[in-house]
Amino acid sequence: MRLDYLYDRLRRRATPSLDFDALPARYRARNAAMVSEWRERFPETDSAVLEVIIRASGNARRRLKRYREFSSVRSGGPGILYIRQPVSFDEILDFQMIEIGAAAARADVSDVEWRLLTVAEALTSAP
């Protein structure tokens, strides 16, 4: 997959006020720590379920729902949006989080959290 091309497209869609070069560094560092911790808990696994929690309400929430990156968003209550999707531990995980972070910045949302879940956790815990 040509991630350079995808990053260029993402950079063009980002708001001018967003420091796009700092965004990948921040998300990659957090993802590396999260995956390292995951592999300590579950050795020899290369995938998990990614859960992204976005806190937004009002106009920010409506703007988010218009973006392609948030097409699979489910509502988890007032002001909370959830995305759950299977991911592998490669550069695609970094790209997905950078894409979500850039889209959230376009909607003026800064409260984005994410974590990894097992399939059992994803199926039993309802957002």
C-alpha cells in the first residue's frame, strides 16, 4: 500500500492551523507504547480491535458525522462517539489514528482517546 500518497492527501485536507508534521509523531509514539503493552499481555498476536472514543457534542458532533473517517461511528451516549474496528499492528494502525486525529482537528475536536480490545472485550462491552 502506498502510504506516502495517502499521507499527502491527508495533509492537503488538514486545516492550515494543524501542525500536521507533529501529528504522526504523537500518534506513532502512543501506538508503539500501546502495541508493546499489548504484546506483553498477549504474546504472538498481531491484531486486536481498536476502539476510538471521541467526545464531541453540538456542531462539532454534526461536523464529525459528515466526514468519511467517521462513517462507522456509533453513539455511546450524550456527547460520546465510538468507533470499533479490527486492526493489525503495522503502519496501517498509525495511519488510521492519524486520519481520525486530523479529521477531529478539522471539526475542532481535541478529545480523542483510543485503546486496544480483545475480541471478547469488544463483543461483551457495549459502547
